[in-house]
Amino acid sequence: MNKRSDETGSCAAECQGRIIDADAVARVGASLPATGPQTRLAALFAACGDTTRLRILLALAAEDLCVCDLSEIAGVSESAVSHQLRILRDLGLVAWERDGKRAVYRLADDHVRQLLAIGLVHAQEGGES
């Protein structure tokens, strides 16, 4: 269980003093990914924190779509969708291919689809809104 520290630095209610379990700190510290993957993970979650980008990702989880379609679904201009797609492409969350004159976007891989599905299940556990 996670213990939160109060402003004095001591654990709220559970601790009488500051005691560090050096073995636990060493084990957990060694199990953390390198800084690069941590930074990319933070960027991935930040990208999902924007409602327009999230709406685009959820739409692409249902079906491959072009910018025009995504604009209608997200309720923003095609220019705004293109801007958001550029961010999502740079993060490796979406990919695209040419279909005649149209650029059709899709989720980059099943990991993105799974991340969205798991996140949505977790969000819905607290009730519908």
C-alpha cells in the first residue's frame, strides 16, 4: 500500500518516524526502466490526457479513418486534427498510409489498442458519466 507523506516528510498516520527500507528501495530502484522509456511513457500518457487526441485514438481503435472523418468525429477542424495526428505519429501511437488521394490513419499497433481498452475499462469502473 502506498503511504503519503505530509508536509513534514513523515508518513501520514502510519509512521512515527522516517524509516527507509534500504533493501526495498534498492529492489524497486533496480526494477525501474531507464530514463528514456520513462520519459516516453510520460509523453504517451500526456498525449492521452488531451480529450481531442483521446477521441481520435478511440475512433481509430474502432476503424481506420481519414482526416475528414476524424474531424467530424472529434468536432474540430481538419487542421486541428492534422496537428493532433502529427503529435500522435511522433509518439508512435498512430500510423498512416495513402489510399488514392486520401491519407488513412490507424492505430500503430495492438499495444495502443490494448492500452486504450484497459484504460477505458478502468475509467468505467467508477461509474458511467
